[in-house]
Amino acid sequence: MTQTNPNEIDLLYSEKKDADFWKKSAREYGRLYWVRAMTTRAFEEGPATPASLAPGNPSPAVRAGLYKALARAFRYADEPLARDISSGAFRREAAGAVSALGKAVAVDEGLSLLAVFEGLNPEDVFDHLQTKYTRLFYDSYMPFIPPYESIYFHEQQMNGTRAERAREIYRQGGFQPSAEEMADHVSVELDCLAHLLGKQGSGEGAEGLASRLLFDHLVRWAGKFCADVEELSGSEFYRGAAMVLRGVLSLEEKGRA
């Protein structure tokens, strides 16, 4: 774990009130990767996640379906998502796709947490998801978690340089991100990855763009985001989805090695 130096915070924030806020935050919530990213310059690697690959290579279509499902999990919930979680369809889709990649303890534990909601009233699931999402990702009172790559890359702001690099991949890949979220929101990057995987074989350079988005972006920051969600979330769904994503990214990284 990167240690925060109060003197470094003074260098990062010229306004005393901002520096004081982040010194206090570092003392109270320094266990969170994103808080350390806001209070240090040194880039920190993500958590180690043991994983073992399945034989063979999963089809791009299977991987595209998996990332589309994970993108849904980290968007503000809608009623169709709540119904799919309640019926078990969401968990089954994710489990089937991950099994083609390999096996990771984090994925198995995450899928078990997702199963908690099966059989519940979809309206109750919907209310739970929206309430917990708002508190976890949209709230401005500490502790919360900003789901943005720029934050985890120590830019001390949202929609920074990393977002601009992601937008360039979107432009080259013909992906139109939702106007509801910033370009480096985790759900937008996952959605674009699904889009690019779905275009593989089209001769439009989608494979190279997908590799850039996965390994230059998501693998480098989203595991830390997931660890923060697991640390802070009071919802089995968001904690489970984070564990599944963390395990999947570990499998992707292992498959590249």
C-alpha cells in the first residue's frame, strides 16, 4: 500500500482547504485505492487476483456478452436489470461466459453474492440497486467511490487525460458513448469493449482497439476500483459484480502473458 505524505498533499493542492480535506480523507479512508490516488503521485499497482485459464480461447462473441453484462451492472440500475437479477438470468449469463475464460476464486465468490437476490420481488431489487448505487457512486459525502479512470490514474480530477485517450479509442472504433456518463466511467469503457469485441473480424481494426482498451485502460485501473467497491459496498450485488469483474480482468491479463 502506498503511504501518503502530508507534505506531498500540500504540493498537490494549492488551496489550504483542499489540502486539509485530503489530509483528513487520507487519514480516515487511506485504505481505498482512489483516496491514495488523490493524495499521492506514485502510480500504484492493483490487487493480485489468482486465476487459472480454461483450455482454448473463448470466442469474441462470448467475451462481448460478458462485458456487456458487466457494463449493465455498473450503470445506474433500470427495471430490466432488476428483473434479470431476480430471475437469475444475469448471474447465469455471467457465469457461463466466465467459465469459457477460466476460473478465479474472486469470480466464484462474486457469483455466489449475486445469487442472494434471486427469487426476490424485482421491484424490491430495483429499489435496492438504485439506493445503493447512489450512495456508493453518486454521493458527495465521504466515503464514496468515483468510478472514473482519471481518478485512479492520479489526475486528481474526473474527465482528464485518460478520458481523452478513451474517447479516441471510441472514435476510432465507431462507438458512441452515452451522454449520461463521462467517457472514462467504468460502465462506458466496458460497453465499448463489448462493442469492439463484437466487431472483431470486420477488418476495421477492432481487435487492436479492444486490446488497447482492455490492457492499457481497464486492466490497469478497474481492479483497484473493484477492490474499493468490495471494501466499501453495503450491497451484495455491487460487491459481487466487483469481484466478478476483478476476476475476469485477472483472467484476461493471465491469458495475455
